[in-house]
Amino acid sequence: MMAKTRGCIVGARSVLILGGLLAGMGMAVSAADWPQFLGPTRNGVSSETGLAVTWPKDGPPVVWQKPVGEGYSGPVVAGERLILFHRMDANDVVDCLDAATGKELWKFGYATEYQDDFRKGDGPRSTPVIAGNQVYTLGADGHLHCLQLDTGKKLWERSLLTDYQAPKGFFGVSTSPLVEGELLLINVGAKGAGIVALERATGKEVWKATDHEASYSSPVAATIQGVRHVFFFTREGLVDVDPKTGEVRTNKRWRSRMNASVNAAAPLVVDDQVFLSASYGTGAVLLHVGKDRVEEVWKSDEVLSNHYATSIVSGGFLYGFDGRQEEGARFRCVEWKSGKVRWTQEGFGCGSLVLADGHLLVLTEAGDLVSVEATPEAYREKARAKVLSSPCRAQLALANSKLYGRDNRKLVCWNLKR
């Protein structure tokens, strides 16, 4: 059943609440870049227009492709440089490529002994973040590196699981760090250091907070009524922290009763509201953020239960995957303010999403690239092509009219310029 406890209004500026994020991150990047997990505003939304949203049966034109190693880490792009984080044999490797040609500019690697206990892959899961002339990568084994973007030179490194005595978790470290001003914020998951802020120039600890175990979700920042917030969806639930001090303003427990469960989708912030979603009998909740507390607007496990992929909000509607990946998820459109389901496409499966030019660009876990009109009226598929091999779990990247996607064998750059 759906419980409604408070009304809400989603204005025309709804998806722009994170518009100040790049300034907060100290990033010298353009709006057409894709410098971090879920893009420039960390919500899967691109401001690019003039894109081709239909294509031939073989997919959009391929600009270049490159063999890659194992992993679910998505590519990121700033200016002319693309960063890919993957595993080659017994090494985690950071490749810097020319985004236009795929030519290698530099390579950095280090040995890793990570082995997944459930045979879900031994490569990195966390997507890098580019801020200024620094690149930050976080391996599945908890090794955190800061590299110089133009040369690949190592500036500093930390072993977070060792330094903080944090547990490995079911599938290793998967959260993507967040740059906020001069800080690097990470859900480490240790006792007394559930959330840790590091000085991004040196890697030195600035503050730590909570006893929350780590999730597979990535934090997001937002300014609400003139106040800066960073929202973490930890293994326990939502934590709202002051990024400067680490003060916990409020938290909201939101997790499955099952121990063998994960929280993975990133929080979505619209105006003064936060959306959380998880699978394993947990479901979705929309929260109103007050000064020192959050209040439920609606909640339900029958609306949009995200297993791992973050949904996208556009024009007052949520678009995302409902249901467990291994059980065959469905694709849905849901009204933000009420949780009302507007349409469902059964048997779609999971994948990653980007919103651009009024369309949802979807890379399914099976390797299909799909274009879907972002409308609450009905599911309207504009194009579909088999472009990669299963499993595809890395987030797409869209930068300067080029779409980048990968599986465990290759990275492909497609031209979407109309």
C-alpha cells in the first residue's frame, strides 16, 4: 500500500536543483563534459541538444572502439580526455584516452588481489571523478588514488579498508566518491567512520561521521533554501550531512529486513525533496527535507524499486527500473509528487540511463542501446540496437555529442550528432 503523508510541488526548475554542483566541486569543466558518475549534475541528465535519437538497426555510427578489461566502472570525460578504470589480469588500470579518437594518452596501473566472493566479477565498480587537474579512482579492494589528469602522475593514495578497518561487503567497494569544494567525500563503512571527508589535494582526513556500513550507492550534493547538503544512501538509509563539518543533520532508516540485500541507487534531489529506492522488499520513498528532519511524502514497494541503477527525473516524472535484476526488471514512468505509475514496459531488464534532448538513452544489461521518448503518456521506443555483450552494468557517458558505453570486452564511442 502507498502511504501519503505530505503534499509536494515540483516546479519547472526541478532538475536544476543540482545546477550549482560544479561550482561546489571546483570543476573547470564545460556543461558538455561528463566528469563523474551520473554526469555533470550527478543525476543522469545532459543539457546537450541536437542529438540523433533514432538510428539504424546496427546502432549509431561508431567513432572508435577499444578492447578493455573487466569492471562495471563507467567512463568519464573532461575536455579532450576520457578516463577509463578497468582490470587487466591482476592489475587495476586507469587509462587516459583522447575522447575523440580513443588514442591512449597515458596509463597508470597497480596490482590488486581483489576476488569477488559471489563470482560477480573482479574488476572495479566505482566510477572515477575528474575535478580540475585531478582524477580520483576507487577500486573494489578499497584502494583510492589521486592522479594528475594531464600526465597520470600519482599524487597520493589511500587504502581505505585497511586504514579504517572497514568490512569488504558483499561485492567489494562500489560507491563513487564525490568532490565537494576541496573535499573528497566517501561512504567508507567503518565503525566511527561510516562517512569520511578527505582533503582532496592530499588525501588527509578532515572529518568522519556515523557508524553506517557502506552501501553501493553514491552520494549527491544539493543546495536547499541556501544551505548546502550532501546526501548519502548508506546500508542503513539516508544520511544528510553538512559537507564542511560532517555534522549529521538528519537520517532516515531505509533498508531491507534481509541481511543479503544492498542499497545501490543514488539519491535524487528535486527542490527540497529526496527520492530513495531499493529492492529486496524495501521500495521507494519520497522525503521532504526540513531544517533538522525529513518527512515522508509517499512510500511504496509497488512503484519503483531500483535494484542498482539510479532512476532519472524529468518534468515531474521518474523513469527507471522496477524489480530485481535476476528476476527480470521492468521499465517504468512514475509521477514524482504522488508515486502514481503512468506506464510500464514489462520484461525490459535493468540497465543504465541518460536523459538528453527529451529522450532516455538506455544501455540494457543485455547490451541493447535503446532510445525512449521521455513522456508520461506512454512507452514510446524510438530505436533499438544490439551494440555490446552481457553483462553491461557500467553507467553510460554523454559528452560533446558522443555517447560512450562499455561491457567487459570493449569500450565504444558513438556519434549522436544530428
